[in-house]
Amino acid sequence: MGVDFFPCDACGESICDCGSYFQCNDLCGRRWCNDECAIKDGFVDEDNEDGERVISCNFCRNEDVEDGPLLQFLLKHYKISLNKAKKLYFKSLK
């Protein structure tokens, strides 16, 4: 039986699976090193009006999106390649 480490989804700090951390529902799977990082991502762990436990965050409620999928959407939407986007970016720095 080993110990696994993984990064906090908000700040990137290492989390040990045998230590204390916050985790969203099984479908989402986001994990945070402390309550401050969890709250930053909209983590909710409470009972709804029907008395059912609700665990969710901004990402699984589709209120936020990671940079990678957002970039892929924008490239497809504007019909430009990643290389073209990089060229535009570096040109804007001059």
C-alpha cells in the first residue's frame, strides 16, 4: 500500500492522499489542499431543501472552465490554429 500525491486544483500545492483535503463529487473529481482553495473554486458540501447531500463546485456546475478546453473552443470558434494564435500573441508583445 503506497502513498500517492497529487496537485491542488486551485493552487498546485502537493496533496498527500493519506492527509486531509477537500474533494468534489465522483463525477468531477477536483481536489483542493484546504478550504480556502475549495471555496475559491465554488466548492459546496451541504444539504438541499429535500435533505439530500449536494457536493459540487463551479466546474461541475458549468460555471467555470479550465484554460485548456476554453482555448480549444476559441481556436475552433475563430477557425485559427494554435500556431497562428501563438504568432498573433507574440506579435502583440512587440
